[in-house]
Amino acid sequence: MDATRGPILFRCDGTPGGGWEPLYQCLSLAAALQRRRRGTHFFSYLEPLSLATAINRANNDWAPAEHPLGEPADLDATIAQVRKLNAAAVVVAGPGMTADYLAALRETGTLVAAFDSTAAMTFPCDLVVNPLLAPGKKPYRVRPGCQRLLGHRFALCRGVFRRQRTIRATEPPAPFRALVAVGDDDPAGEVVTRTEQLLATGKVAKVSVAARTHHPRYDDLLELADGSGGKVEVVTEAKELMTRLVRVHFAVTAGDMWSPELGVVGIPQLIISQTARHGLSGKKMDDEGVGTFLGDARDVSAGHLAEAVDALLDDPMERKGMTRCARNLFDGRGPDRIVNGLEVLLHAPARRGAATMPATLPLRLAA
């Protein structure tokens, strides 16, 4: 079998400490790779272990990692997985990633791609992808031969959002509904606080909260929904989310991967960041007219949020402008473009020649 058609190995974790965003970024890319008939294998340290079900349900193979990403023992185990699968490429995502880690993987001869939105090191890999809007090209330092895929054209998007893009062509009728989608990481526990504040404004008739069952405050959300008299609902499954996307008037997000996905559908956003890198992306989205960046969660009070909600719901032209800008900026084809970049590099003449080179030279050449 041609080595350039080998499977793609994803090295990413999903834990409360390191976050679950890298795992779901890789799942979005894996879905696009499967459309190109590429095998996808995950080598991940998961907590809770039930996340393995989500990986396998998406037709991916999964092998458990015994050590978190970036540890010395993990590097040896990852290299062993690369050689076992004869992987054409390995995609690395997570805060434990270092330049030495990527360089060691590249020495195996496989193509190495990295998901990163911090630009905090010099990348010795073949491909670096920033699925968020910021930072841009200038802060990224790369070694010779490394390609950069940055900006809104490479924003990740799941199929559930692309399918609702054409359905939500116009804003739904009143009463006003809101969606709270701040991600599963939610280190500040903002999801419960912001949901309560939205209800207190008196202008929002119903709040849908997008949160998976491993969210740190999932039980608190269920308790809040039970005592809300039907004004709050918790959405955990993609099928439930599909129907809500076309009915909400705006969303409260954190500038993470949910923000570009909601932009594909054209939903106006109020962005409250919880990390520096998500704050940069939120500011960029504000500059593009996709949403309103309110600031860091520590600086956004209940009054500040209420004023922003009033201004947005009282101005239909503002909502239409956000919808138009979001749909023009994000088209939902980011994963396909990343796959195209991977395929171009994998089928480059130099790499194909290296992949088919025999392991040992003939004796007459070796002499």
C-alpha cells in the first residue's frame, strides 16, 4: 500500500485540566478526512472515559494513552503508535505540546501537523493550523518547510452547523430566545451565572444551554432548568441542537470554537472570553462585525450584560448586520481546506519519494 494513503493519527487529550476543546477540534477534522476515505485513529488520554464512545461513534478508532500529552513517556508511546499504524500524518493538539515534542515526531518521517492558537513557540512541524481568528500570521514563527493555515477560512465547523445554514435564512419570530454556548471547558463556571443573568433581563423568554454531560457544572445546569418553569433547557445532543439553532435570536459565547460555528449559521453573538487566546479571537470577531465583544468574564458584570442584551434586541438592523457579516465571513468549509492542505503536502514529490524509499540500501549502493 502506498504510504501516502496511510491513516491519520490524532494525538490529543480530553481532560478537565487540559480542556476538551483540542479533542473536539480533532473530531471535526477527522470527519472531513473520512469524507476523503482517510482512516482516522485517536491516541488520547480521556477523562471521563465515556468520551471514547463519542470518538468511536464518529467511526474513528481509539487507543488509550497512559500519559498526558507532552510527557517523555508519552512521546515514546506516540512514536510507537505512528510506526505501528504506518501513519501518513500525525495531528497534535493540546497545551502539553512543545517544540521538542513536535521535532521528535517529525524525525520519524511522518508528516506532523499542529493545532495552535497561542503562537508561543517556534514550530518545527510541517503544518500549523489556527482554527480561531487570532492571532494572525505575524506572531507565528516556523522552521523552514512549515506551512501556516490561519484565519477565518480555516475555522472548524461541524456538519450540524453547516446543515442549518440554509434553513436559518431569516431571523425567527418573537418571543426572543437565547443560546448559551461557552464550551465544555468553562474554567470560570460562567454558564450558570450568565444563564441566570439572561433570565433576569426580562427580555429573553427562553434560554437554551449547550453543554455536554461532562461539563463541570452540568448537574447545576439541570437543577437550574428544573426550577426555571420551562424557561431554561439543557441541550446535550446534536439532534436537539439542530432545532435550536434556527430558533434562537442571539448567543452568548466565549470566543472558542463554538463562535465560528455559530457564525456559519449567522447567529448574532455577545462574546465574553475566559482565556487570553479566546479573547483575541473575540476581539477579531467584533472587528469583523460578527458579534459584540464584551470583555473578559471577570470584567463583565450583570448590568453590563443586560445593557448589551437590551441594545441588541432593541435594534433589529444590528442583528441583521451581524448575521450578514457572520455568513459572509464563515462558510463552513474550513475542515475541507485543512484536508486539502494535508493532501497537498502528503502527495508532494519529495515526500512520496521518501515514503517509497526502501528501508535498507542495496549493497552495491551502500558500498
